Amino acid sequence: MIELIKNKINDYSFEDKIPIDDMSFLLSLSGGIDSMVLAKIMIELKNTLGFNISFVHMNHHSHEQSNNIAKFVKEFSNHHGINLFGEDIYISSKHNFESMARQKRYKIINNILKHGVFS
């Protein structure tokens, strides 16, 4: 898996003519196993390839563990010296929660990317 991601990063670097150490990635972390495994892989590759990485975590306040997960992601980011954008999302309606949450997440991510503050 690490080699596959490393090869993709090298391909993007070559295709876009951007040196790897000038590349920046913004990874959205849910705190779940899949995003945390990807985060560990990206940290390992960052340390070997030299690109920049930041994380973003959105606390949806949707269940009793939401704040604990946000705290875990913050501690993980701090431990690895990775910049974290933590955002609170509140959705008043349970109707179509996933769609509304996704729209808010994309808006937050696009805002971070638009302002170029993540690198």
C-alpha cells in the first residue's frame, strides 16, 4: 500500500512538474481506522519524500464520542508535528444528515485550500 501511494505521488509530481518537496497535501481525518491508517502512511512518506501535509478534522457533534474523537485527532496531529485544522459542524436536522454534512465538509476544505494556509 505504501509503495502504491508513493508511486502515485511520484507520478503526480512528474506529470504536474512539481518537485515532491514543493507538494502539499490536506488530509481529512475522521478519526476512524481507515483515515488514521492513511494518515500514518502519509506521515511516513512525508518523512522520506519531504512533501508538506496538514490534516483537517470536522467534529459533527453527532454522537457522544464526537469530542473524544476530536481530541484524539488533535493529540495524534500534535504528536506527529502535523498542522491540524479543527472545525465544528452543527447540523440541526437529522433528515439527510450525511448529504448536509458532506456539503459543509467540502465547503470547509475548499476554504482552506482557497486561502492556501495549509502548506
